[in-house]
Amino acid sequence: MLRAPMRILVTGVSGFVGARLVPRLQRDGHELRGFARDPRRVALDVPLVTGDAVSGTGLDAALERIDVAYFLIHSMEPATDVTAAADFRARERTAAENFATAARAAGVRRIVYLGGLVPRDAPASPHLASRLAVEQVLLDALPDSTALRASIVIGAGSRSFRFLVRLVERLPLVALPEWRTRRTQPIDERDVIEALARAASVEAVAGRSLDVAGPDVVSYGELIERIRDALLLRRPLWRLRRTPAPASVASRVAAAVAGERPELVGPLMAGLASDLLPRDDSAAALLGMRLHTLDAAIEHALGEWERSEPLAAR
């Protein structure tokens, strides 16, 4: 299925996805280069260019002689009002435009982008809307590019998954607001990495935006129940008829309980207002993949987590 080894740039190599994608691409024999703002946070053995996509610094050097470039740059900034949300979208769009311009000038053949699932029948939250705008910028710049959209990624290093685990682990009574009934299709970290790796060379996905999702459709309430059961906990769940506090307050309380930044939890919870389901299930077939079940994904993620950091609940 794979072409001859290619020269590949991976941005965001200090992050959860980028750090796992690099060794997967190395196994295919590709010549890799990383791009990061702070080289001290990169633990990978890969040639590195330091730079910033928002300012544009370092992009020309990073993209020189590159065949495929992964754009894995996301920013979680506060967006509690219209002005803040607009600033956030402007920064993300600027980073995407700078990257796309530099990639086109360098003769890059394909950009591969990982964004988020967007609601089909409701307005997207500010952060999901920004992901969609970035996707369009990149696809417009290089027609052979590929955008993948994913819901919650189930993995030991996924901050969304870790947030949910910490809530279940630390709360003696888990309150489930109205968003518990909203549905989504979480995806195993291993499947996201595999989809990204294959997207570099599969011609069938050129110029396309694809939703990558696991095989299980669950509500957020059911997802929390499955995490609770995998942790072997007997946490009662309190199904609220209405949220007792404004969303901004609820997200800050949840962030404090989980030991997470409100800048991450706020956007995450804002995306729970509607179903986040894939437009279709063609991605796995196009990429020639088989997908892990949700229960297998949760067990694998918790097992990896425990090998480096004991879970108090297990």
C-alpha cells in the first residue's frame, strides 16, 4: 500500500498525537523532521526545527524538501466571550494560512490535518468552528491534502480522556448534566495514529475530508459509565435534569476536580451541547483499517496509563 519512503514533517511533536505518530512513521521507513516551539519538550529522536506557525518563524526551513506535512497544531485558549473566541479563531487561522503558504512555496505534495467532528444539525462550538476553518484553509492551499476529523480520542495521553478518568476517579458521586444524552463515537488512539500514518500515501483520500470514528455509538453518560466500570469502581451516577450552574462555572469546577486547565475543559464541555457523529463510515475502508471497540480502547488506555502512573482507583 505504501509508496517509497518520503520526506515528512510532523508539527506538534511535543504533543500527544505528534509524539505517537513519529515512531509509527519511522516504522514505514520515512525520513522525518519535527517542528516545535519549545525543543525542550520534545523527547523524540528526530531532527527538529524550532519555530512558531502563528508568527511564521521557522516554517521555510521546516518545510524545505518535504513531501508530506502533518499540521497537528492546536491551541486551547480561553474563549469565554465573543471577543476572546474571535481572537482565538484569528490565531488559528493565521497559523494555518502561514503554514499553507510556506508549504505551497516549498512544493509540498500533501498536508494531513487532524481536526474535530462537527455537529451535523447544530452550530459548532467556537473551537470546533475554528478547526473547520483551519481544515478549509489547508485543503484550499494544496488540493491533494487530507483532513481527518475525530471525536474524543481514547488514549493514556489524551487530555480529554484523562479529564474524564480523573472525574470518575475523584468524585464519590458523579453528576451527569443534560449533555449526558448527547451521542458521539470515541476512537482508539491506535486507530487515530494508524489513520494519520496511512493518510500520507493513500491516493483515495487525496483532497478529502474524512470523519474517523470508532465503531461504538455512545452517549457521553454511557462513556463515563464504561470508564467507571473499567476502573472497577462503584460510583453512583446522578443524572441531573438541569445544570445547577452556568457552563463557565461548571467547567471551572470540573477542571479543578480533574487537575486540568480550564482553557482545555471549557472548550471540551462547550462541544457537548449536541451530538458529534461522523458523516459516514467510509474512512476505515478507504484507509484499509480495522477499528478497535470502545471497551478495548478504554482498557488499553488505562493499562498504558498504569504502567507509568498508578491509578488510585485500580
